[in-house]
Amino acid sequence: MSQRALEAAVEAARAAGRIALGYYRDGFDVSLKADATPVTQADREAEQAIVEILTRAFPAWGVLGEEFGDRGARDVRWIIDPIDGTKNFVRRIPIWATLIALEEHGEVTVGVVHNPVTGDLYTARRGAGAFLNGARLAVSDVAALADAFLVHAGLAILRKAGRWDGFVRLVDATDRQRGFGDYWGYGLLAEGRVDIYLEADLKPWDLAACKLLVEEAGGRFTDLDGRPTIYSGTALATNGRLHDAVLALLRR
């Protein structure tokens, strides 16, 4: 079943990507949602396309989507972000992707991340590994914070979330720091290119597919307080070896 679900999610992500890429190249209107984040026709049409494909394949399963919310069953449901990185999309920065995950009884079991600009396709199934364009992924083997590459998704967000002091301790403890943001930080971590990624001000659709990608590549995913959840609004992903040391610095 999970393989069939993965295949449906890939089909849906590619369909959404074609829609979004058309707008990305040809133009779109931008409006602001209630939380002051941008939304475009591309976001809405892409999510509609995803939902149509997935509900046709699995009509009994529910959906939680960024643009159109929660509908149907909640014990088994798809979690969808049609364009993760809409602010990048709007500014024509090619770091954005469609995220689709399947959550079964509180556990993410399928994850797909597709960037239509680059063509990159990350896939993961619970217990079956994580892949980029068909090549298996593995996190790094860096074991010391002093050697670690730290990625973050935005400085002001961490400050506003009350995480600044812990973040500064982490900056002081690590070898290199860069801000890449959105889905790409998790992709880089799963590929073993970076060792620590953290962010705040998040929704479950930002994280569901990425959590599974990290875990199936051999890494560890929690929130910034060490809880293995996508529902608290914060996220920490590491290669696993560094996770407890990072949490200790964030908490101190």
C-alpha cells in the first residue's frame, strides 16, 4: 500500500509542479493571507490538482492542505504544501518545492518533495529509505559540533520565537553557518551535505514530508525542545550523532 501511495504522491507532485512552474515563468498575482504571508493562483491551483489526484486514488483518506485546510478522515490523511517557499517563488528564487506526505495514525509513512525548477525529486517511505532522483541518501557522519555545518531558515524568526540565545550558543559551537531555508535545508541534511538544520514559525505541512526524508536518511528530527512532532511550530533536524548536543545548547 505504501508503495502505491508513494507513486500517487509523486504523480500529484509532478502535476502540481507543472502548474506552479507555468506561473513561475509566465507571471501571477500575489495576495496576502490573514497571517500576512503571500499566496498566488499557483498555490491554490497546485493544491487543487494534488487533492484531485490523491482523492481519486484513495477516496477514504483525508487531506490537510495549506491553502484549503482540513477535510475528511484524520486518522489517515495526506498533508500537503503545494508551494513550500512561496516567498522565494514570488521573488523568482528557485528554492521552492511541492511537499506531500501521508500520515497514518500520527506517523508519517510516505514523503515526497519535488522542485519543478531543478527537477529534483526526493522520496521516502517508512522503513524503506530516502532517495533523491532514485539515488539513496545518507546523512553525514560528523560527530563533533566543532566540525559541524549549521543551516538555519531565518534569523529574525528565531529571535521572535525566543530562541536567540540558544541559537547564538550553537553558532559559537559550530564550524560553519549558512541560511538556506525551507525544504532545501532538510534536503541538504538528508544528502549529508550539512549536519544541523533548525527553524521556527512552522506548520505541519512545512514539515511532514521533510521529517520522514531526514529520518529515512538516517538522521533525527524533533522540535527545538526535543519532541518528535511536526505540530509544535519548531523543528530541529540533525545527522543524529549531534542531536543531543544541539538540544543541550538550545536548552541551556
